[in-house]
Amino acid sequence: MPSALKSRQGKPSVAEMKADLQRLRKPTAKCLEEIFQRYHQACLSTSPQMKEIEVKEPDVNWKALVMSLPPPHNKIVLGVGIRKILLAETECIYQGMYRFHVVRLDGSRAMFDFREAYNDAYHNYKDKSFKHDVELALRAAVLHQLVQHKEMLSKDSQMELVSHISGVVLPWEKAVVQHFPVTFQMLVDSFLNEHQLHMEEIKLDFCEDHGYRIKDQDLLDKWRIFHRSKAHYRVISTEEAMEQDHL
């Protein structure tokens, strides 16, 4: 009877075969969390902060990760194929939000949230929302109201906007609308108390423009009505905004 050991000579071991299979799978959520935190910290540790950094992790099967995103978003993100992966600040109303971005073979980009790829029984990303993501969605939901306020002031002052702090005349692109004297966070807290909700309980959907949107349309409408009736603003410069604790 031939030896089992002899029959396996020259062939990969079980451990080697498992390693080969592992390279075909998406990485674990813990692995992605560690990668995100490492590159995110690298962006924040410089002065000024880096807007983006290339993620160089040759052992990560990025295609498998992207294809694990909910359809049809997975195919949209993948596009014509992956050239490289970046961790980059998102182009949205809330500064300091970083996400992974696919740079496709044709040079185009697509943002994705790796947590969307782990919607299964072993992970609880979907059980509750993250506070920063909910705040992003809440701000995005009322962005048009701030723009309308800015347009109204610009029209009333014949195209000139003035800082309420310094009195300096501001061009449109240098003028920031700030919630004042009631802060945005105070408005959110009041709204949540009125509806007996916690931030983490507000369900979100992916939004191509702002990252996230409120999933419950009825709750979204109520928030917009509440914000329009309660919010007060002032205009300040972008430089002054950088010194503020809240907008």
C-alpha cells in the first residue's frame, strides 16, 4: 500500500492550501478596521492633515472586498477594475470624514464604506449606526436650507455677505453659515428627545453625494420640518469657522 506521505511529496501542504484560499477571500473585518485606523492616523498626524494616502496592503484582496458590497453598489464601485486604493477625505459637507476609495483602471474614483461588506450574522455594523455617520446624514438632509439662507442674505445685501464676528465683507466661497446661537448639536438633541430616539437607532442608506442619508423617509421629512422651524444662523468666514467648536 503506497504511503500517504509519499503521495503528497511535491504538493502543497494543507496549511499552504488554506493560505492560498484565504488570499481569494475578503479580509476579516478586524483586519480592515486596523488598516483603516493605521492610515487614518497617518493622515491626521501631519500638519496640515493629508487629504488622501495610498493604501499599500498587497495581502488584501480588494476586489473580493468590493464585490462583497451590497449590489448594485459593488459593481458600480468596481467599474472597469482596480488600479489602487486610497484612504481619502470625502467630498461632503462634513469635514474630516475619511473613506476608502477605489481608483479604477481608467483613472476614475469611487468611494466605499468597508463596513457595508460585512452585513452578516458575525458582525453588528448594521445593528446600529455610527454617531458621526448619522450626524453626516442629518447635516446633508438640511444642507439646502443653509444654502437658501445664504442666497437670501446675498440677495438682500446685493451680493455682499458680511461676517457676523469681524464685520468683514466676504465673497460667496469664503462665507460659512453657522448654527447660532443654538448649535446644530443642540437642535439634534432636541429632535431626538422629542421623538424618543438615540443617534445610533437612526438607520442609514448609502448616498453617493454625501456618504449617507436617513433611510426612514417619514423621519427625514420630520427632521427637515423641525430644522426649518427651529434653526437660526449667522455668517462667518472660513478662517473664523476653523476656530469654532461647532457649525
